[in-house]
Amino acid sequence: MPVCAIHPSRQGVPIRCSRTRRLYSIHRRLQGILALLLWAFRNARKCRSFQPYFPGSCSREWNLYLLRGLASFYRLEREAESVSVNTCLSDMSLLAIANLVKGYASEGGERVDVVRIASFSLDAGEQMLLQGESGSGKSTLLNLIAGIVVADSGEIRLGGENMTALSESARDAHRAQSLGYVFQNFNLLDGYSCLENVELGMSFGAGVDRAFAQSLLERVGLKDRENYRPDQLSQGQRQRVAVARALANRPKLVLADEPTGNLDPKNAALSMELIQSLCRENDAALLLVSHDPQIESQFDRVLGLSELNQANGMEAST
């Protein structure tokens, strides 16, 4: 019998009463507001002037404090909302897709499917390469799995959770806890150090663990660069920071969108070895999409996206 509406802190005990769930949800929201206020007051003495998001010598420090405080509030708020979601756990694959469809309206008003997948699965700890040319729906598929884009129909189950049935806030919470994402363009915050970028990623998950963040940066060879900003790093070093951030919350699944696309051949090879080895070390499955045929030999399971995706249209940009 599935166990539904489970909250992690209750160690598998179902919250059966709807009134109890509502009270617990209110309690977690109040905790989130208190966490935000504590961040502000605890760090107020670290700057002489309170100038968040305004020019001034303390603006960068306050921005960081506010980001972390808002992340703490966000985490507890999303956790509160996710309590009311019926979560059914099963022994299925880590990732299972069924009858997934996503389309957009063309300029002429006609509907164009970008993703149409009958079935797909990925087991826990498995590493898989999806190959496809630009416009084949690679990025849209990853964004659907991550819950960034909403499917028109079908199911995406991650760890037994049907992502397509969740609200936006519940998808955000599940993504923060279960997924790591390595973007082609890195998506680092240029105003903050490497360490702060990794820690801010943690803020939306289980919370900041500086020791683990530092160990990840050391593992990717950036121990002596943890206080550098992204604009002070090479392309290859930025990619390594992005990999460390993707693993910061110890995800079950790491998605990688053309992670070698902006790198020279030498750094591309080093990046691939690093992503795969770190996923193995952290027991994370890896789903990587790329059009680079040279990395095919590094994966035990390789699938052409054209075999998987039966959409009748082409993606505008990948």
C-alpha cells in the first residue's frame, strides 16, 4: 500500500488528517518567515549601512545575506506546500516517462510538437547519453524532466513522484532536493565567489554545508580558487564550478545539457571524466544530452534522440 503525504522529518509516518496537514503547513511557513528575519538581524551588524540592492560598499554583502535568507524562506515555504501533495513511492526506475507530449504554437497558429515520447526509463546510478542534433528537443526534454517546463500531457516520474501532477512550488521543491543540473552556459552568478555559488545552490535544498561545498570544489581542482568570481576563471574552470554546484544537494539524478559545448577538446575530455566520476562517487544517475559523437564511447548506454522523440516539429533553439 503506497504511503502518501509523507514529510521527511516524520520518518515515514503518514500525515493523514487534512486539518493536521494545514496546521503543519502554516507552522512551516511561519518558520520560513522567522528564518528570513533572523538572517537579516543576525547579519545587520556586519555592515554599517543597510543598503540591500542599492549601490554602496555593503551592497554585495547584503545581497548575499538576502539571497541566503530568501532561500531559507523559499525552502521552508516549498516544504510546507509539498506536505499536502500525495506522494506515492514505488520500486520503479529512478526516472520513468510515459506518453510525454510538449508542443508550441507556430507563427501560423498551428501546433508543433517538440517532444513526443511514448516511454523512457533510467535506473538509479545509471549513466546514459542522449545524442541529437540542434533542434531535436534535447533542452526541452531536460527542462521537462527538471520541472522547469510544464508538459501538455503524459507522466514524468522521478523517484516515484509524478512531476507533471505537482504544483509549480512543489516541482521547485522536488527539483531542489532530487536534481542537479549542469547547464551549457554554466549559469553562475558573476557577482559571487565560486564557494558562494555552490552554497547558494545548497540554500534551496537541504541547507548550506560549507565543509561539503569546499570538498566539492577541492574535488574539481578549485580549492585555491574558491574565493574567485566566475569572471576571474577560465571557461573550463567555470564548468567545474557548475559541476560542483549541480552535486551540492547530493541529487539522485544529474542532468547535463551539452556540458562540453563551450569547451576546447582538452577541457571537454576533462569535464566529461569529472562529471561521470563525481556522479559515481555520489551515487547519482546521469542523463547527458549532446551532439558530440566523440563522447559516445564513454557511456554504456547510448540512445539517439530521433529514436526516442517522435515529435512532428523541430525545436526553435537548443
